[in-house]
Amino acid sequence: MGPSVDFALLHIALVDHDDWGLTREIHRYRDLDREFTDTCIKLEQLQVDLSAIQQAHSTSESQLLLARAQEQVEQLENVPRKPQATRGVWKRKSGRGCPV
């Protein structure tokens, strides 16, 4: 981990050490660490997007209730609601936390 110059120095030291298995595993670790960090960043952005959508959905639902839309349009009375869409909130599982 660290700046590319530092990693290059580590790589040179590993090549000099002549342990290709260790060199491969360190490269694999670095690649997985980058992938993990990138995925965490994407996950954080999805969380922000999800929160914004939930807020907009809640606001829209409140406006419909205040407008008494259900009373004005009889067909809405029998439209089933999706409780998992309005109540289900993704929860981050415990474990290794994202570094961001």
C-alpha cells in the first residue's frame, strides 16, 4: 500500500529477494485492496442515492395523503402497497468497514 513509487521500490526488493510467490501475493493484495476501496466508494454513493430517493418518495407520499388522492380516485383504494420498498432499509453489516 502507499504511493506508486514506494510500491515500485517494494517490488524491486521482492524481485531481488527472488521469491515470486511472495511477489505475486503482494501484487494480489494490492489489487484486492484497490478493488475494495473502489467498491466502498461506490457503496457510499449508492447509500447517498438511496437516502435521496427514500426522502423524495416519502415527500411524494405525504403530498398524496395531504391531497387526499385516495378519496379523489377510487381506483387507488385497492392498489396494493409494497411495504418492502418503503420500509426496507439496507443496513450495513458489521465487519471490515470501508476506509472512506
